[in-house]
Amino acid sequence: MTDDAPIPHATDQLPLVTSTNGQPYVGIDAVAALLRAIAESCRNLADDPDCDLLTAAAAIDMEADNLDFRAIEMTR
């Protein structure tokens, strides 16, 4: 990956499925894995003096935005 390449999103790995009503969904196993990954990231950042909860929250917001975008793209 080059320096100017976009950073991949963790939520790109979540499988989205479309329900019979046309709405996109994420399976419970994927949600549990995502929550465990968030918890692990918090543990990894806990001792980093350059990171705080605001930094972690910003990263989580970016992943949520990416997941929203993928869901919208799926329903177009």
C-alpha cells in the first residue's frame, strides 16, 4: 500500500445481506465479531499516550459511516 492509498475499512469485511423487504442486514456473528474488534482496539489504545477516547470514537464513527455507505449502495 502506498502512502497516498486510502486506508481500508474494517467494516469492508462485514458481510451484508439483503432481507426480503429489501433492507440490508449484518448477521449477529458479524456484529459480535465487530464488537470484539472494537473492544480489542480499545485495549490496544489504552496505554498509548497519543490516543484517547476521542480518537477511538472518531475511528468508530468513520467505520459506521463506511457501513452506512455500503448499505445505501446495496439498496440503490
